[in-house]
Amino acid sequence: MLNTPILNVVVYREPGPSDEEIDRHSAQFVKRKSIVPLGGDLGYLTLVVDDFDRVWEGLNAGDALGTAFSVLQFLGPRARRLIDRTDDFIYGWIGDDETDQGRILLLQVIPREPSSGHAPSLN
């Protein structure tokens, strides 16, 4: 079984849900679509992007890592520390097409099981 994600990122197409709706919807989306138990040091974040189709197509073309790194760079220094650490983390994507919100993506950054027995740090 995989560890709990250190970070969940819900990515919406611009304009995304309303300010009143986005927290509720993204939390429910993470709960419904997560492939691992919920939790994580950084919790979940939402990102609304105007180039959503580029992100979606990057994943369809098989570029899960490059697409993850392109999203993480916009989420601040703690999230940027996760970029390019493929020995420490798995970057998993789940996409869906919902009737009320359209296409949505969930990026889950999950710590790998370390050979040393110690979990990877955010440093």
C-alpha cells in the first residue's frame, strides 16, 4: 500500500468554481478520487489555470513528471522543493470530466517507501 500523499493539488480550468464553492468542491474531489489514504504534510491546494488544455494534453502525451513539475512551480517554495525528486516521491495524476465543473485533474505527490526506513523530508 502506498503512503499518504504529502501534497494533493486539484487543477481546474479557468475560471474554475466560485470562491465560495472551490474549497468544498476540491476537498470532495480529493476525497472521491484519491487512490491512497488522505493526509499529508501540505494538505491540498487548488490551482485554476488558463492553459488547462496544455496540462491535460501533457498528461495524455505521457509526460506525467514534466506536467507535475510545471504545476508545482506555481505553488510556492514548499511545493517547489518537491520538484525533480523522483527518488523520494511518486507523482500520480487522476483526471475526471464532471458535468458541473468540466475536466479536473488531481496531482498526488506520494512519498516513496525508502530503503533506509526513514521517510523523505521536505528539505
